[in-house]
Amino acid sequence: MSESLFDVKDKVVFVTGGSRGIGFMIAKAYVRAGAHVYICSRNSGVCDEAAAGLGKLGECASLPADLSQMSEIERVCLELQTRESGLDVLVNNAGTTWGSSLPSFPEKGWDKVISLNLKSPFFLIQSFLEMLAAKATKGDPTRVINIGSVDGLRTPLWDNYSYSVSKAGLHHLTKTLATPLARRHVNINSIAPGPFVTDMMAPMIESMGEERISEKVLLQRLGVYEDMAGVALFFGSRASAYITGTILPVDGGMTAAI
Ligand SMILES: NC(=O)c1ccc[n+]([C@@H]2O[C@H](COP(=O)([O-])OP(=O)(O)OC[C@H]3O[C@@H](n4cnc5c(N)ncnc54)[C@H](OP(=O)(O)O)[C@@H]3O)[C@@H](O)[C@H]2O)c1
């Protein structure tokens, strides 16, 4: 057992959507803490570049894939199996959104979001289960961390119907899978972020401005790297070994205020 409660040194970590935004923050936190990190996203140039940048801080490799495709989930899982005997932490972070008013909301905006935000995490967990179980013990469980959203905890501020529903579904999937995963000594938890400055948030920041968004947050600011890094390391380390099936808002008190 590691001396530090929050130690993740030498753990094998796979972060979907790790090339930018919140996924990049999580990948960076694990790389800096001495883990062996793999990041995955569609644009291979951007993914390779992000991994190379993080590689200057520690160990990071790029495994590009379109995780909305079942064949790609299977391919990337096989690829990781050729490199690693097991997986310590799977971070299901890749996500997308769609904004449109109810009368004009298109089927494409429903299917694309539900597919990546809800279906893909389920099949990633299924595909990586044997690798997660390979390193898991009762006293030292391996981990799945799902990145949900405050929009899955309360009705959203924006017209993002499929997004908020997908995140509520992901939170419930976290609870639902806690039982079968516990039998294999794998813990599963969700982080539900409030607003963080990323590409996904850019249209909202442009239309509302950071200040007006911050007013919706009890702590009066948007989330930054340290806010996500701390909780991501907590859910991957000994410190959270007795926690599974939970959803933790990391939102500056946004959901406490409603
Ligand atoms: N930002 C926020 O304020 C906020 C708040 C609550 C929850 N979240 C959640 O946090 C997660 C990350 O969001 P973010 O704001 O960091 O978004 P982002 O900046 O848009 O980053 C999304 C990441 O996912 C990758 N990705 C998108 N589609 C993919 C696919 N089909 N296959 C593989 N990778 C894919 C992107 O790379 P490619 O485009 O190259 O594939 C990118 O690396 C999401 O689940 C989001 O719902 C964010």
C-alpha cells in the first residue's frame, strides 16, 4: 500500500477526450503525479501533440479513436492490451453537446449526444472490464471515473435537452454499474462539473460572458485546473477506496444553491 493516500504513481490511466479541456486537466494531473497516462480523442494530430506536451512532464501516450463507434472502442481496447497487462483508472470524459430550441431540435442532435455521452461510456467499461479486473483487489480496487455534469443534476440553463438527459443517464449508470463492478473490485464514481472554461463552454461564455455565468456559482467563479485535478486524483487513489456509486458535484456550490 502506498504511503500517500493520494498517490497514483505508476498507475495505468486511460482518459477519453484527454486532448483538451477537462480531459486534458485530468491527464495532466495524473502525468504530473507519476502515472502512465493514455489519452484518446478523434483528431490524431491534436491528440499526439497534447500527449507530446504532457510527455515533457512525465509519461503520456496518444491513442486516437472515435469513441462514438463501437469498432473504434474495440480497436483502442485491443491496442491498450498489447501495451499494458491491466488498467488502474478509466476516465470516461469525452463528451459533446447540442443546443437548439425545442421546436427545432433535430434527431441528429439527440443521437450524436446520447451516443457519445451515454452509450460509449457503457461499452468502454464493458470492453475494459477484464483489464480493470486484472489489477483489482478487495483492498486496492481499480477505478472508473465518469464525467457527468451539473446539467444532469438539475434542469439546465440552456436548451441542451439531449445533453442534460445524457448526463442524468450517466449518473444513474454510475449507480447501476456499482453493483456488478464491485464483484470485480472495481469502484465507479461520477464527477459532475459546473462551468469550466473549455471549447465546449465557449459558445455560452461568448453569449453570456464569464461574469454572468459566475453569478450562478456560489463561489463566484468558473472552475480551473486545480479544482478538477484534485478530485480526479482523489477518485483514482487510496483516499477514495471505500467510495463507489456516487456522484460528486465539482461546481462551486452551483447545485447547492437551487
Ligand atoms: N466544460 C464544462 O464546463 C463542463 C461542465 C460539465 C461537464 N462537462 C463535461 O466534461 C467533459 C469534457 O468537456 P470539455 O468541456 O472539456 O469539452 P471539450 O473541450 O469539447 O473536449 C472534448 C474532448 O472530447 C474529445 N472527443 C469529442 N468527441 C469524441 C469522440 N467521438 N471520440 C473521442 N473523443 C472525442 C475531443 O477531442 P476531438 O474533438 O478531437 O475528438 C476533446 O478531447 C464532457 O463530458 C462534458 O460534458 C464539461
